Amino acid sequence: MCTGLAVWRTIHTVQEVFSRCDGRKTPLCEQEFYELLFGDSGDSRQPCFIVKQSHAQWSEVDRQIMWDELESERFPTREEAKKRYEARRSALAEKGFVYSVTTN
């Protein structure tokens, strides 16, 4: 299992940001987002793949988007991590988060 890495250097493979609307006409203060990330440690001696998910929404007090609910999981194989990424992606779609922007 991939644990105890002193320096965690993530090489992003896929990063997606999901929302319930396409954002063209909806004010930012009415939007909610989830970020889903799939990556690897870049360490060939001890491969480790990560899936991270975080949530964001407008904070009227701070007058900006605030990120919270960071969840991170580590997997020893790319296949296990990819399976978890797809499961999280499906769960977000079931909640109505069907619009996404991908960076990789």
C-alpha cells in the first residue's frame, strides 16, 4: 500500500470541476462546485495513485468561493484509482453535477 511518502509530489493526470449548471447565466453566488482529481505520485520505486474530491460554494461572509470537504484516497494500482474516480464521478452526476471542465 502507498503510505508514508516523505515528499508527496503529485503528477496530475486528470482534473475535473463539476457544476449543476453551465455557468453562463447563473450568478457565481448561486453556484456550487466539486473538483475531482486523479493523479499519481511520480515515484517509480513505490507507485501510488490518488483520487481527491473537494467541494466549493459561494461564501457571502468571505465574498468569494470557499473550498471545503477535501477527501483524498490512495491506491497501489492505477486500475483501482481509476475505478474509484469513475465511481465518484457517477455519484456527482447522480447529485445533478453534470457539467464539467477538464484539465490535464
